[in-house]
Amino acid sequence: MREALLPSFYKNMTFKEQVSKLLNDALLEKQEIFLIELTISDSYKIIVTLDGDKGVNLQDCIDISRVIENNLDREEHDFSLEVASVGVGSPLKMTRQYKKNIGRTLIVKTNEEKIEAELVEANDEYIVLSWSAREPKKVGKGKETVQKRKEISYSEIKEAIVTINFN
């Protein structure tokens, strides 16, 4: 009975292709939401991880889940489905995530260093971090506060995580 809901072109697709197509169609309806990761195990466990320009709420997850679940045939594949937003403290994976977090503090690890700083710019090639540091004075004894700024290309970033500040 459910098969009638699926357009005929779905019948020639693998299970993974069907899920991908349904997910992409659902995301077209919610332009502010984007896919971080889709995994489908050999036992048909589907895990969808989402993020959004303004976050992801429970209703977004429910809507995406319904589109996928209501258009797959459980008689053909006994699947499980989990749709969730990316977790707090999860590493940033996409340029779009960096852009939405401008103004927030990140911990960025590269091969050379680990920097905790404010993300002040993000484009398609690199990010710019800004922070204050205490350094020895150029003249005389003691230290002074210096404003630092660093441009880091995405290829240099091993991991970047948004820090949560409870102040």
C-alpha cells in the first residue's frame, strides 16, 4: 500500500539513494536547515544530523523525520530512523557553520597551535580570529595587553569547537 506513495523513479534506486533523495527534498522546503551528516548502516539504521542558520528545533527534526519515514516502505526494509541537531560541543564541519557562529568564541586546533578566540570573520577560504594576549612590553619591564588577529585557512584547521559561556 505504501509503495503507491513513492514516485516510480524511486523503485530503481538503492535504499541509500532513496533516503538521500527524500532528505534532500525535505531540506529544500527548509532552506535555513542544512545537513551535517547522513549515515545508513547495513542494518538500515538511518542517522541524520542537522544544523541550521538559526539553530534546529524539535519541530524541524520531526518534519524531516516524517518526510523520510512516510515515504519509505517498512515491508521492503525494516529501518530505524534518528533525526537530531548537531550537539553542543560538536566540531564545526562546514563553512556555513563557521559563518553562523561569527561573534562567538571558538577553540581552534591547528597542527601548530590551539587558540581560544572570537570568530570575527568567515568566508569560503578562511576564518579570522581575534583575541587579547598579555605580552612583554617592547620598551621597559612588565607586560601589556595586545590585541591579536589571525587568519586561518580551513585546510589548516584540525578541529574547531564553539565554547559555551555561562556568564
